[in-house]
Amino acid sequence: MAARTIAIYGKGGIGKSFTTTNLSATFALMNQRVLQLGCDPKHDSTTSLFGGISLPTVTDVFAEKNARSQPVTISDIVFRRDIPGFPQPIYGIELGGPQVGRGCGGRGIISGFDVLEKLGIFKWDIDIILMDFLGDVVCGGFATPLARSLSEEVILVTNNDRQSIFTANNICQANNYFRTIGGQSRLLGLIINRDDGSGVAERYAEAAGITVLMKVPYDADARDKDDSFDFAIRIPAIRDKFQKLAQDIVDDRITPCEAVGLDFMGFVRLFGEVSDDAPQPATAEELFGQKESASDTGTVAQNSTLDSDDRKMQLCIEKLAAEQQEVYRMSDVEQKSVSEIARLIECEESAVRERLASARKELAKLFFCA
């Protein structure tokens, strides 16, 4: 049977890895074969899970193996830990990513999943895969499990501050968007970590239609356990909460949410009065300190941006295959109809449409990912 896949999303530093690690440990204690997949360039998701050991990342291993023209194997990137008293070992993988300022973390996530899929990750003899995902970025790479339905279910982690709730709302909106275009990931609900009793996250969850799955209070002993690379579920009060959530998940007692998230104004109004006044525009004169027309300056800036985009698009078009270039230029540049193009290149209209769709898809990838 295929593994059950759950993506756990939240703002950086909010306690995603703490939550994922203790949930992994709880599942293992329940005799479930669990794999924790760290999907953050910091590659620190599994550190506590492995008692302070930092795992080699898929990104680094792939680069080293590729340089030597060697294939990546399961044993290169998947690691296990046998813990006394646990009926099942715990497995861990860290996708990793580029050094700060040296590349796109989202691309690292996409490439990492490509490697894992080639190694058959979703065919392994694993009961549950928990994906620990950074959520406070808009890069599409971090939405990979939602965009490609690699995670069956999604859990949001937040606390009672506005920024972490804003991140949770963004992920909720993203998941809803992907569902409208065929995505299958279901939102299970929200976990409130370091709950201070203020009820802010609960008010958001009620307004957005999201189920609160668990509230974990701030606990100094739990923090100390985590800081010393141990499990907070060794503390009875914390263990009881994680056991209930894990059992509910295993027994399918959680009804997925149909939440779409709140729009920006609806979200910020949860925290107080918001003015509808328009902002006051700055002028070119005050910024340049000279008599230059604001409209002229705006036109120059706009034209410069448009020229730059036009040049970039032309370069992208030139990278297309010859047959893709041909139909794209005829359709989008020369404004010819599909039937005209089919007649000119002596091809079926269905083939023209297929070739044109392929060209546009490739162009979008080249233009926005360059």
C-alpha cells in the first residue's frame, strides 16, 4: 500500500520541525513506519529526530555524485535511527538547498523531489511520509507537494502572532488555488504551537473555516528537550496531545476543511481597524530634487520595464525548438489563426494547437524561471 503523505507548512521558526519531529516519533511509537522529509534549505528538520546528527542532503550528495558521473542511491540520502523502546525505526531525508545567496531554494526542492521520485519514494514500504515545509515564501518550488498533489494532506502550523497566521493563510489560499485546477491535497487543519491563550489564531481559524487540530502550550521543558535534540513527547502532557492527533490521523477521524483562506483586507481586519484611504503618491520633483515631470518619469520607467521584458521574451522565443518557434510567431506575433497556420505549414489543426500549447508552456517556464 502506498505511503500516506502529509505536508506540514508554517512560517520559519514557528515550530514546524518541532511539530513534525514529535509527530514522527509518535507514529513510530504506534508501530507505524514513518519517514520524515526535511524540505527547507536550512536542512535542520531531522536534527532532533536523529539525536543531533546532521544528515547529508540530497542537494549536496547529488552534486558530488554528478561530478563523478555516479548515480545517487537510496543509501546515499536515506538514513534510519533505531531508538530504544520504539517498535519501529525512524527514517529521515533532508533535501537541502544552495548556500545563502548562491541559488534558488525552490529549484533545490524541485530537483530533490525529482531525485526521490526516480528512486521510487512513493513505492517504498513506508506507512507515513511527513514533509516539513518552509511556508513563508512565494517561490513555486516550495508549493511542489500542493502543485503536483504529492501530499495527500496538509497541516498548517502557527502561533498567535500575525505574521505566522498570515503565512498559514497564504498556504491555505495556495492549496485552494491548486485544488481549482485539479490538485488533490486536502487541508486537515491548523496546529497552534506555543499557545499563549490569547485566542488570536483560533479567531482566524473560525473566520477562515479551518479546524484547529491541536493547541500546544509554551513549555520550558519541551523547549529544553528540543534544544538538546530529544523528543518533547517524553513529557506526558505533550505526549497526550500528539498521541490524540496521530491516532485521529491514522483512524481518519479528521474531516478535511474546505477553507479558501481570507483575502488581504479580510485578514488584516481581524487585527483591528483598517483605513480605506488611498495612499499619498510621491512626486518625481521631491525625489529627484529637480523640475522633472512625474508623468514623464513614470513613462520612462514603464517603457524601460516593457523594453526589458520584450528583450527577455525574444531571447526565450529563440530558445524554443524550430517547430515551436514557427507556430508561436505565426500565432502570437503575426496574429494568424490556427486554420491559417495549418494551411501554411501543411499540418492538421489539432497538431498546430498541440504545438502552440507546448510552445506557450515552455515559454512560460523559460520566462518566469530564468
